[in-house]
Amino acid sequence: MEAKLHELKRRLIEANDLSTAAAVLYWDQSTYMPSGGAAARGRQMATLERLAHEKFTDPAIGRLLDALEPYAASLPYDADDAALLRVTRRLYEREVRVPADFTALLAHHTAESYQVWAEARPANDFARVQPYLEKTLDLSRQLADFFPGYEHIADPLIDFSDYGMKASTVRQIFGELREQLVPIVQAITAQEPLDDACLHQHYPEAQQLGFGLEVIKRFGYDFERGRQDKTHHPYEIRLASGDVRITTRVKEDFLAEGLFSTLHESGHAMYEQGVSPAYDALPLGRGASSGVHESQSRLWENLVGRSYGFWEHFYPQLQMVFQAQLKDVSLDTFYRAINKVERSLIRTDADEVTYNLHVMLRFDFELALLEGRMEIRDLPDAWRERFRADFGIVPPDDRDGVLQDVHWFGGTIGGAFQGYTLGNILSAQFYAAALAAQPEIPDQIRHGEFGTLHGWLRENIYQHGRKFTASELIERVTGGPLSIEPYIHYLRAKYGELYRL
Amino acid sequence: MEAKLHELKRRLIEANDLSTAAAVLYWDQSTYMPSGGAAARGRQMATLERLAHEKFTDPAIGRLLDALEPYAASLPYDADDAALLRVTRRLYEREVRVPADFTALLAHHTAESYQVWAEARPANDFARVQPYLEKTLDLSRQLADFFPGYEHIADPLIDFSDYGMKASTVRQIFGELREQLVPIVQAITAQEPLDDACLHQHYPEAQQLGFGLEVIKRFGYDFERGRQDKTHHPYEIRLASGDVRITTRVKEDFLAEGLFSTLHESGHAMYEQGVSPAYDALPLGRGASSGVHESQSRLWENLVGRSYGFWEHFYPQLQMVFQAQLKDVSLDTFYRAINKVERSLIRTDADEVTYNLHVMLRFDFELALLEGRMEIRDLPDAWRERFRADFGIVPPDDRDGVLQDVHWFGGTIGGAFQGYTLGNILSAQFYAAALAAQPEIPDQIRHGEFGTLHGWLRENIYQHGRKFTASELIERVTGGPLSIEPYIHYLRAKYGELYRL
């Protein structure tokens, strides 16, 4: 048994080394690679990903999993080896169902779609991408059909990122959230908007970066096992247990962009840094799901980083760094500026309150497209219509409408967006659990101390990696299933006060 | 035939993508990787290199080469496809002769030796590395024995880096060179040393880097297809035809260190950037041999970068950058400072004249060890003795004696050093050929123009990559075999004037 387990791990680590190498190549491509390297780099990454897939779906792994079944069955559910065999089995079954030819076809098509989108978006040219999206939709349906027996055609696609979630569950959660959210948005946007002029001054890049690094060092992001670099579209990336990096971007004329991007990505990264090192390079060695991952980034970005208590400690320091810009701006004015709610066009720029409406629109469209209730050619009009209904404004063009997100142009239609809102919901639910267990956290935050919160998250969430499914983890951490109540409570309390609702 | 050639190229590119990925991981490791990533990175690189070897030695490649023999035979010698098949055959035959187990053993041993050396060198502890070196010597002999029929046991090892060269040839060349060189070194070191105090002032890093980048941009190093970063031990690395990077290091208290390192690596990099893009990711897509590669770095570093004409143009610019340090230093003083010849302990710090004596010492020791005329345990004493004979000084310890170079601790004993001196010799031989063809080059250099020289090198050397062997290339470019005459002529002329010999 031990020899078989050893052999299984060896094979899993080998597959992981290949996909991790692809991740290093991606990091390099998006940070330092000279433009001349682009063509070869795409091919190099595709080679690595193909070989990683081949190694992971090697029938030898299936045989080892079979042979280790009795061993797994003899272990308690939460034993590391039991979890490793359970999660590996799940991922293996998933990957072997998709023929390698199809994976290659999809990879090729999405790479091509991405290129077309990158040119079509600035040109506001939906017609250009339409045939690509039609093929993406077709391929997304084919991909789902490799997993027969689903309740909704989106379910297998949702499963890839949020294992265990179904379209029906998400639809129900989103329906309930929407019911609560829309009146809040309406009440807020009926009021005089908050003034965020103080954020729109000249803030030199170097100081912005320096301040952000200081904050996440205090959070507990470990720079011996990570680093931050600049890129176009910020992300967190795990290259090993001891090497979890983040990227950011800075706008010199808007303070919130770089700062909150850094806090957000540090949340993802502290999660990955906190996963048990024993899981490194194995299927357990990463976050539990897209939604749980996003909950950790949103927790640090919003529940901590946009809280009043946080800025009671950090605002005087920020004023020291940007004396000319902020010496006459009060803490209250700054706090309101970073929490301004507005009807805006772009998801990634949206505030905490309206953000979920952006996500729901996309999620609903994904379901409608997959079900055949909507055609790709209907997207631009449907987008405008829905936007008018939800936000009371209409995008002036497709560039800042249906063309704004990369997701459908670099992957499948279906499963791409629900994790963002699940993450928002869970961020509040987990944070409430943390505060219930450690009521001193808010006071510590007011003093720039994050050790208790970080420790609680590491103990209850981070260390487990992918050992538990999202719903198992939620149950363990909060004592109940996913619930929107803490999130609604949080929004009502915070924005009720900000907007005197 | 065409399908078979296509299939061969596909397989070669796949193997190349894996080894290139390992190169990206190496670059990252030596520039930006946080220290926490070290353990996993070593394993990831080993996985990639092992798989690259497996792919390249796949028997399918041997069958394709066999099947394509008639096609290769039907082509003129210098047709691209003929060269591709010829060079691939040579590399394939070489790699398949070495059992995978042995390769893994050697890789494991050299990784371990490197670690031990990295600790033993600062501790001046030769006894610690002795057993590792003994095993390295044993493995080096075993490696050579996979290629029976050699004339000298070092020949197969030399072949890896300088294909076609034999121990007897190198010994003869080095013997002739030594005969000419020793009297020059003696004549120079009998004189009052040149004064290089002007280089030992405080030179801030940022300005040093900025100036170096300006110079190599003028040389024609293409920053759209490359970049420079800082590291501990500078190197050039090819990640694709469109992505050839260099690294450098800077000492703020010694101007020559960073500047000439940058010029040196840019020479390697311009060579790689100039290889025909049609060869990219194939066995032809890199420099011809270790010696030819070194000739290109030394040409730009020394024959151009340490020439008087070069500084006629650049010294006023350097004075502008470092006004406080250099305003009272004349061009002549500066020129003499960067060409100071001295008996020094460290190969990598040595001047153009004495450098080769360092190399010859190591080369002779490699042969003696492989032949069994010398034991590993004799190395420290032998080093001191030879050093006294060649340089008239004795290293005060092993740290700056036998322990100074990494080569024997990260690879084999045999074949590691001859390329440096072959490169010096060839740099002068190639440069003489360039000047004969384009006599306007020195005058252009005096005006900071390098287009003619760069173009001539690209046309005659760079573009061919590994299409021709070193000796074929030398013959094509210079009309004769390798010759030490141009190099001796160059040293006599330059240092004769500097030291009034």
C-alpha cells in the first residue's frame, strides 16, 4: 500500500511540476517577458499543459487509485490520505472523461478567440467576435455533454470551479440575494452620490506601491515566500507552497485602483501560503473552490480594507506618504470616498454593493445561452436592456458592455462568474464566524494588528487547502450551510450608516 | 518525406519546449524567485529536464532520422534540412548512448556537489568537497566510456561543448599560445603596474546600469527581444528566437565589474538573437560551440569594449554620467585603468592577457585527473605550485584557489574550461576577418556606430546557428583553420603600446 501511495504521489507531483512550470511561464509572460517572446511562449505553455494533462490522466493513476480504494476506505474521512485519494479520484474522473483531442481543440479555439477579442474590444466590434463566441458556446455544450446525467447543462461547467454547486442552487441563492440587494441599490443611488474627488489626484506610483506592500506585510503576507510585480490584469499565482506571488497595477490618477488590487490579491495569496505544506504539489495543495478563494480576497479587500477601523490606524500613515494630496482630507471623507456606491459600467471597477448585479447579469446570460433561450447575436441588445433594468443606465457601446470581460474569450461560457458573488457572500459569512470566535478582532484591526484574524483563517480555512469541499468547509467553519444573511447584514449596517438609510 | 520531416520537427520542438521551460524556471530562480521557492524549484527543473531528455531520445526520433537519411543525402551539405538532420543525428546518437539512469545519477550528484561546494568554499574547506570531487571524476570517466573509441578520455567530454575538438588539438593550441603568452605576461608584470584607482570610486548602481544599457543598445542588442536583469553570476539565456535575455551584477565600488559583464553577455545574446528564426526551437537554433560563443562575448567585451576607439566616443558620455568621479580623469588614464594587467587569483576577474593562464591550468589539471596522473587529493597543492610557476604568486587559501570555480561542482571534470581560451583566440581571428572585409569598422566604432560590424557578424556567424561545426565555420569565415596568430598579434600590438614593450 505504502509503495503504491508513494508511486501515486510521484506521478501526481510530476503532473503538477508540468502545470506549475506553465504557471511560471505565464507569470513571466505577464510581467517581464519581452514582446518578442510571445509566439514561442504560447506554444511552450500549450506543450506543458498538454503533457501535464497526459501525465495526470495516465491509466496508471487510475489503477493506483483503484488499488488504494481499500486503504482509503479504512481511513477516517478527514485523514490527509483519505482526502488526497478522494479529491484525486474526483479530478481524475473529470479529466479522463474529456478526450485529449477535444481539450486541444478547446485550447486552440480559446487562444484564437482571445486574440480576436483583444483586437475587437478596443474597436467596439462585436460582429468580429460573434462567430467565435458561437463556437465557444457550442464547445461549452459539448464539454458539458461529456458529463451526462446533469440536472442543468451548466452544472458540469460550474463544477470545474465551484465543485458541488448546481445551476439551480446558484440561481436560488442569487434570486434571494437580488431581492434584498435591489432595494438597497435603489435607496443608495436615489441619494446624492458620495464625493471621491480626493482619490482622483496625482499619486506617484512608487509611493502607492510602497504603501500597499507595507499594509499586506502587516496582514501577514510572507515575502520570503512571495513577491509582488506589476501587470495588466492583476492576479495571484501559486508556484509552490513557498512561492505564492501576486501582481498589481497602479493608476497614478486614482488611488483606489492599485491599493485595493494589492489587498485583494494578498487575500488570495495568504490563503495559498497558509495551505498545509504537506499538500504541496498534490491535488490538495490549493484553495477549495473559486467561491471560497474569492471569499478570502474579498474579506481582506473589503471587510477589512474598506472598514472604518482599518483606516483609523492606516489613514494617518497614508497621509504621511501623500501629504500634499491628503493633508486637508479628513478620515471620514476618505472613508466615504473609498466606499462610494454608483451605477457603473465595468464589473471590475464596481463597488461592493452593485458588484453582484454585474455578476448576476452574466450568470443569467450564461444559463440562457446554454439552455438555448438566447442566441449569441442577441447578447449586445440583451446586455443593454438588462443594464437599463438593473442599473438605470445604458452602456454607450459594446466595448464597455458585453465585450468588457475576458472570461468568455479565454474559456467556456458557463461557470465563469458565479464564484465572484459566492465569494462576496462567503466573505461576510466567514468573517462573522471569525468575529464570533474572536471578538477582539475589530479592536486589533483598529490598531493595525491582524495576527488573530490571520491565525483564525489559517487554522479554520487556509490549512485545509482542497481537503474539504466548499460546502463541507462552510459547515465546519460556520456550523451551517451557505447563507446570505451575514452579507446582507453587513451591507445594511455599513451602507445604512454611510448613506443614512 | 515531408510528413516525416514535419513529425520529426514536431517532436524536436516538444523536447525543446520542455528544456526551454526549464530555462525560464532557471532564469526566474536566479533573478526574482523568493527564497521560499527554492526546494520545489529544484524538483520542477529536474522533472522538466528529465522529460526533455526522454522526448529527445524517444526511439521514434531515431526511426524518423533513419527514414529521412535518403532525403538528407539528396541535399547539398549546407541546405537547412541537411544540416538539421545531420546535427540532430549527432546529438541524438550522443544522448541515447548515455543511459537515463546514469543521467539521473549524475544530475543528482552534481546538484548535491553544488550544495556542498556552496558551503565549503566560504569555509575554505577542501576536505569537505574532496569525496564529492572524487565521485565526480569517477562519473566523468564513466560518462566518457559510453563513447568508446576515443583517442583521449577527455575527448567525449570536450565534444559536448566544443564538438570536433580533441584533447590533443587543444593541448597543442594551448602549448603554442602559452609559449607566446608567458614572455608577454612576464614583460608586463615586470613593469610598474597601471593605475586603476579611478575605477575604484563610488558609482551608484542605477547610473551604471543605465550606461551599460545605452551602450548595448548601440551595439544592436534588441530589447524587443531581450532584457537585462540582475543576478549573482551573470549569464545569457535563450528562451526563444524572440526572447534572449542577459543578466548582470554591479559593484558600486568598482566600475568595471558591471559594465564589462553587460558588454560580455550582450555579445552572447546578439549571437543568439541573430540566429535564423527558422531554426528556432530546433537543434540548429543556438550557437555553434562553446568556443565560438565565447568568441562573440569576448569580441564585444574586449576587442570593441576595451579599445581606445570605443572610448573616444563613449568616455565623454561616461564622464557626463559620473561627473564627480571622472571629471579629472583623462581618457588615457581611464583607458589604461580598464586594461590593467596583473597577476591575480581569480579567473573571472582576470585581464585579457593573464586570463588564458588561468584556463590552461584548469585544462591541464582536467587531463591529468582523467588520465590518472593526478589524484583529487593532490589538487590544492598542485594548484599552489602551478600558480607560483605561472603567476609568481600563491593563493593564500583554497577558497581563492582550487575552490573558486563552480564548474567541477555542477558538472563533469573535463570539457568545462577549454572554450574560454578558444573563445579568446577566435575573437581575434574573427575580428581580423571582419576588419579585412570591412576596413571602415574601427572608424565607425570611434563614432559609436556598430552597424557594419554587427551586420558582418550576423551575416557570417550569427545566422548560421549550429548549422556548421566550429571548424567549418572558422574555415568559411576566415578562409583557414583556427589560428592563434591574430590573437597574439592583437595582444602584442595593444599591450606593447600600453606597456611600451
